[in-house]
Amino acid sequence: MKLTKKNTRPLLIIVILTTVAGAFTWALLVKILLLEGIDISLTTGRIGFDIQVIAFYLSINPGTVLGIGAGFFIFMRL
């Protein structure tokens, strides 16, 4: 699918959903590997801001990055 003004919303929805799915999948994989005795930690520290009234932080892992790529790939194949 070509990117136009009409389909930017579906692109954002697909990318957000695949990003969240990728992050959760990676977190699950890390937990399973930890049970097997393999300790890997490729998650970044907390990235964000805190202005005393509101705080917003993200933790990025390889699943997040793969999810973003998968979202664009899925969108282009539709």
C-alpha cells in the first residue's frame, strides 16, 4: 500500500500494535531464556522526561525495533 494522507492513520495503528507486540514478545523471550539459565539484557535504560507534574518513560528493546520494522513491512504488503 502506498502512503497517502488518507492512510496515515492505519499506518500508525499497525506500527503501534506491532511495536507493542514486539516489545512484549521480546520480554517474554528474555523471561523464558532466564528460566533456562541464559541471561541476556539488551533493553535500554529508561528514556523519557519528568517535569514533577507528569512523567513519561520508555524502555526500548530489540523487539521494539523489530516490531516497528514489521509494522512498516506489513503496511507495505497490504
